[in-house]
Amino acid sequence: MVIFSGIQPTGRKHLGNYIGAILNYVKGQDKADPAIYCIVDLHGTTVQYDPEELRRRTRETAALLIAAGLEPERCILFRQGDVQEHAELCWLLSSVTSVGQLNRMHQFRDKAGAARDRVSAGLLFYPVLMAADVLAYRAHEVPVGEDQREHIELMRDVAEAFNKRFGETLVVPEGNIPTVGARVRDLKEPERKMSTTGGTPQGTVFVDEEPESIVKKFKKAVADSGSEIVVAEDKPGISNMIEILAVARGVTPADIERDFAGSGYGAFKTAVGEEVAAWLAPTRERFLEIKDDTSEIERFLELGAEKARAIAAPVVADVREAMGVGPVR
Ligand code: AQP
């Protein structure tokens, strides 16, 4: 089975990225052949950005993934822009994607807002490039958080439309969305997801954040009305913290409810903060150790790009051939 997933290099990675996606990347190394992960710098150019910062953040995102447990012998980790097949396949797949489909994507609508006519065309094309990322490897499974469900549906539609029009060429992938922690919420505004661009500073916990600061943020988290520590529709803040602690402890939310039955909100929030800080500490420490080792990180990424190209190039050649692009092979 082939696993593929991509992660943006824009901004510091947060607890939502870690629980919703990165933990599953690490686990994927044990079950996939191969597990392929990509830092999507081309996606990072679809919004306003600084070129030097994009380059630095790309390396830092790689360092964070390595610190979290990705190993060069057990996975393929590379930078999207290093493998040109992604951009080419994106263009080829645009022929089986309609403007209407792209205009309906919630992420595009949220990010473009009222400026829809002024945002980059790249933002509209974001899901087509994401489809190309995955389909170029004939991946079967895509580990992502809940917010990517719609993009997974679109890439499935694109693969199906391509196969129908040009003959069986692409694998139709499945999303792998975690049952607990698929949508980690902002600690201050738990009706929203924790987010790089849309979150509150005090409600967003970063993977490389100092432990004392993490504890402080959990202590100040919004805790809903009432006093019971249970998962409930009308308790988005407490439910969120129950899920986070369940993932950190490797137990179920019901176990957490049982363990904290009768505790007050204050004690619960402090316990979650302290446990999450301790849980993230080894990744943070390793990240700080390796993040400035540019040559080592670049070596890891170069090796990954070489392996990725070897898989993607023949797939894109098949797509070109099926579409009548270029000479007959
Ligand atoms: N709050 C979340 N809970 C669970 N999973 C999440 N993911 C993102 N937010 C949550 C998952 O993380 C992976 C990487 O996401 P990305 O490449 O989109 O990176 P990002 O831009 O840093 O993530 P954000 O926060 O989602 O950015 P905004 O909100 O600014 O667009 C994906 O698998 C995603 O599902």
C-alpha cells in the first residue's frame, strides 16, 4: 500500500497539525510501502509570502517532521518544488476539473472571502495541485485532518473522471482521517479549528512551544458552562481538551471522562496542559537540536526527491500518453 500526504511550510506547526496529520505520518512508516511525505512549498506560494521565509519554513517543517519520527530509511520525505512532475500533472488534471467544482470548495471560499476576484488563481487551483501530489504516486491512502475531507473527495472525483475519459490510469485514493483528534479546536474560540492563519494566538499551541507557555495556554482555555468533564455538543472547549489528552495518553475519550469524573475544570485544564507539554517535549528538543543543520536536512530532502521522482515520472508519462500529449512511447 502506498501512503502519501503533504504539509504546508507556511507558519509554525500546531497541535492540530500534529494530532490530525503528523502522528499518522509517523505511524504510516510501519504499514506503507512506501510512505511518501511532501512539504508543499508550491502550495505555499498561493497566498502572500516572503520567498526567504518560505525557504526557511520549508526546512523547519522538514526538521519538525524528522524530530517527530520520520526516518530517511523508512519513508520518502521531499520538497514538492523539487519534483517537477507535480506541477505538470496539475496542469494535465485541470482538463478533467471544472471551475465550478473549484469555486465550491469551502477552503477557497473561506480564504478568498470577499476578495474572490483579487486572490491568486493559484488559490483556486490549490485542490488540483493537491490531487496531482497524491495521484502522481498512485497512492491508496492519504492521512489528513477533517478540514481536508472535501479536497480528498475532489481528488477522487478527478481520478475517476480521468479514468473514465482516458482509460484506467490513476488510483482513486482514500482519506485516512483520525477518529479522535481529526479537528483540534482553538483553545480560546473552540467553535473554530486550531489554525495557522485563522486561529487566536492564545488558543494555538505550537509543537515547538516552550512547555511553560503550553501549560499557561491550557490554563487559560475556554472551559464552557457547567462543571462536568464529558464530551458533549454544548461543551466544545472541554470536549476538545478531552480528545487532546486522549491522544496524548493513547487512550479513549471515555477513559479520560472516567479518570477526571468529579474533578473541577481548573484542575483538568492544568493536567491537560502539563501532560501535553511533557508529551511534546521530546519532539521539541530534537527539533531545536536539528533545525539549524541545513546541510543534513537538505541531504534528507534531496534523497527523498530522487526517490519521489523515480515513482512519479513513469506515472506522469502514462498520463501524458493516455491524453495524447507528446509522441507515442
Ligand atoms: N485543527 C486541526 N485539527 C486536525 N488536523 C488539522 N490539520 C490542520 N489543522 C488541523 C491537518 O494538518 C495537516 C497539514 O495542514 P496544512 O498543510 O494545511 O498546514 P497549515 O496550513 O499549517 O494548516 P492549517 O492550520 O489548516 O492552516 P490554515 O487554517 O491556515 O489553512 C492537514 O492534514 C490538515 O488536515
